[in-house]
Amino acid sequence: MNSYTEIKQIFSNNASFPLIFNNKEEKQKWLKKIKETPSIQPLLLEIKDEASRLLHERDQELTFTLFQLFEKTGSRLEYEKVYFSKRRRLNTFAIMSLLEPENQNYLSELENTIWSILNEYSWCLPAHLTNSAETATEFATSLTKHEEAVNYTIDLFAAETAFALSEIYTIGKESLSPLIVKRIHSEICKRIFRPFLASKQGWETATHNWAAVCAGSLGSAALHLLHKEAELSEIMTRVLKTMEYYLQGFHDDGTCLEGYGYWQYGFGFYVYFADLLKKRTLGKIDLFCSQKVHQIALFQQRSFLYKNKVVNFSDAQREASVFLGLSHYLHHVFPDIQVPEQQLRASYTEDHCSRWAPAFRNLLWFDDKLEGKPWKSETNYFNESQWLISRHKANNDFFAFAAKGGNNHEPHNHNDLGQFILQKNHEAFLKDLGSGMYCKDYFGEKRYTFICNGSHGHSVPLINNQGQGAGSTYYTKVVNVQLAEEIDRFELDLTKAYERSILNTYYRMFVWKKSALPTLTLEDTFHFDKMPESVVERFIIPNIQTIEQENGILLKGKEALQINYDKEQLDVTVETFTILDHFGVKQMNQFLDFRVRSIEKHLNIKLEFQFM
């Protein structure tokens, strides 16, 4: 960690080093290259198509009615839809103004969009706004106070907006109206820099994505706009400290406990800031010089199961795409970073939040000389995070198994200790529901009443119809891990995952046999101090056909999975349920419950999952 004095000395020697293009000639050379590079044309076409659509679509305003909805109903979607649509306009017309400066329609739409954003009451989302009442009070008395007294909330999206506007300012200020240029600078100072310098922010000591996104965005905006050594150095000192907190949220094994999407988000902004800082300081501050950062960078290639299917523990989604710009950049920093296949790249419109930094860098950092390859067959065990992820190719089929331990007080936590995923090709037979629709209650006291968050929505046992407890006192211990070419073993002590009143010990063992048609054997061993009234082995499966067989039950989708079990020990029931996914869309799934017929103090349950 560099001290304030050291940082100030560094910036005094490199006060105005260019961050994106060294000069106009380099900028024109880059523009010429991407226009002539065949492999990037699909992305350019997507941007042009979106620009054409937006030129014929009215720019909606963020009305007071929309602003009030979250406070009145707890719903976030209505306001955020308009908010992110406006950021899509910002990105699209900024990029098109760069690619086709002769088209005045793009510049006009860009300036109008910037003007609208500069006039927003807050750059925060209402769900994150903490100072609305205080801000109103300050405005009411500000005739006798300095403007700096106004207290603006700095959330993820306020910071990202500052990053976007400051970078658009950097690459396009010679084309923008002088008044627009002046207002960009003044509004970022008023809404971001002054409140930050005036008081500590809650996210400065966070150990999750907020730290990297807020600090990285704010720091990037400062690198673009500020030239006074004292101000810049004070901001950088605090931003760098926050980045240390962000890294503390990872174990040394590099696992992002929040899930792949939050790796792409949080670590992405860590990288965007680190790149700008390294350039601005001529390499004197290099945030990539860390083995831990290297391990975090490897998480992308380790977390995918097959093509675009990803391990979606916690608030993650089952399908994901990659930012090729970010992936290519990281490959140049760390050569063992695998370059993903071109077909996995995120389309231009895929990011529903329309974030500027990755959208622009998917162009800026794209390297047409790098050829992507399919994910390799391999098993990765993350010792500190207690995750096991295995990809196995047999003939022309691809199989995957993933399981987790940990504790129930993780970032974006689900009560999911002992949870596992089992799939063939694109189809997950034993699945994780991942992220539900975000609303006020989703992050409140009712969080674990949501099926996708509570243990009743995961493939773990229910004892007396009760699931696991929430909090750091509910955790697992790893008893045994053996990784081999043909068989992986993973055994967890889950005794502390449940209330102690009945359960004495509980062990869960997975045996993953990687043959032409792999088999997963799951064995749960319980010892009870007092006999429970019920024990149910619950599994979460998709809404597919279930067929009872002589020795078990067949799950029939595009592929097939046979579950063999002791029918004298277990009764099986199937129940359909629905959730609202992250985007508010209804999703149908099934509970596959195996209820123990006759409970004993020493109970051993064994199930075999055989691919057909």
C-alpha cells in the first residue's frame, strides 16, 4: 500500500499522462483497425443496429412517479428500466460518435442524453438512495451555505455514471459542446468528488463488488478529470485502501463467492481502474502484481461448466457470457488465462444495466490475434472456499459436477451448504436456482423465505421440515478431498449447518466417477440425539418428466438421468413450484423429495445418479 506522500510524489511526476490514446494519430489508427478487422464486425453491427433503433425511439425521463415506486411498493424494475435505457443511449451514441464523427445525428443525441443525465435528481437507484430527505433539507437551506454542503449518495450506479461521463469527456471533448464539457466536470465534482472527500462512504470497507465498482469508478473518474496533486492523491489513497478491502473478500484460491456475474462485475471494475492507474503512474502502481489477483483472474475459466453454462451458486445466473475485451486484456497480463470462444462473447445489448466501461473495452481491448478455445476438461478444488467444480468430456458429450461447503454468511448468501449441480451438455438435472428477482424484501429480514435463497430451495436435507440456519455460525468442515483422473471424492461435515437441538452429526459424501457415462454417488450419514419426526432428502430439478422405475426414478429431458435408491427406505414425491427469476420472469421447477419411511438414530441414505 502506497502512502499519501508516496502517491502524491508519483502524481507530481506524471500529472497529465494520456489514459486511452496517446495522441490523435493513435486514436485514428485504432479506429481504422477495428473498422477493418473481420472478427469484430458482428459487434460493430450490433452497435450500429442499436443506434438505428434508438434514433427512432423517444428518450424517456425519470419521472417522480417512477422514483417513488420503490418506496411505495418495493419494486425496482420500473425505474431501473428507464434508468438503464438512458445509459444504453449514452453508450451507443458515444461509441457511434467516435466511430462515425461525420454523422451529426449521433453527436446531437449524445449531447441530449448527457444533458438529461446531468439533470437527473440523483445518479443513484432509489433502492440505494440513503440521503434523499437529507439532500432536500440541505437544498432548502443552501442559500446560506456553500454548495459543498449538499450530501449526495454515491452508490454503484452514481459512481459508474461518473466513470462513463468522465471517459466520454476524455475521448470526445473536442467534439462536445463546451457547455456540456463544463457541466460534466462540475456535476461529477458536485455529486461524486466533493461528497467523497467530505465524508467516509460505507462501501470503502466492503469486501464485495461494491468496493471495487464504487471505488474503481470513482478513482477512474478522478484519473480522467483531476490534475491537482493534493486532491488526486487523497482520493487515490482512499481508493487503493478500498481495493485492499475488496481483495480481502476473496480467499487466496480466487473464488468469487458472489458468483460469476459478480466476478465479471466487481473484478472487471478492479481491472478497468488498475489499467488506468498503471498508465497514469507509468507503471509505478501496478495492482496486477499479486498472486491473489492472478488466482481471482483465473476464476472465469474455472467456473464454467459447459459452453455458456456456469456454476450459479448464490445470486448468480445459470447462463453467462464473457466480455472478450476483458478476457483478452487479462490474457496479456496473465498468459495462463484461457481465451474463451468467440461464440461466448456478450452481445452489445446483453448487459441490461448498460455499463459503459465493459461496453467500450470490448472494442478497445479486443485482440483479433487471439483465438478462443472450448473450456478444457478439468477438476478444480478451491480449498478455502470449499468449492469443487469438475468438467468431464466423454466421446462427444460433456458432463459437469459442482458442489460447495462454506458458511451461511457469504456475500449474496444462500443457505446452501452441501448444495450441488449435476448436468450433461446444456441440461442441468440437479440444478441451482441462482438469483431471484431483486426487491426490498430480497435483501431484508424476509430474504430466506424466498425459495431461491433458503435451504428449502436447494438440494439439501430438511429435518423436521426445517432447513439450515443463516449466519456465520452455520458452516461446514471439509473431511476429505481426493481428486484423480477417474474418480473425485468430496466429503463434508455439515453438523453445524443445522440447529443443534436434534442433530448430533451429519456427513455428506460425493463420489464422482468420470466414465463414458458418469455416475455420482451421494451418501448422507446422520446421527441424532433425539429422533426427528421427519427427514426429507430434497433435490431441485427442472420441470421435466419423472418416470418411476423398478430401482428408482428416471429424469427425462433432452438427456436422461437415472436416480437409484432404496425403495424400502425412501418414499418419493414430485412437486412443481415457480419462482420469479432475476428479471422478474416466472420459472417453473420441481421439488424431488425422498422422505425417510422409518427414522433411526443412526441413519444412512445413499442415492446414485447415473447418466443414461
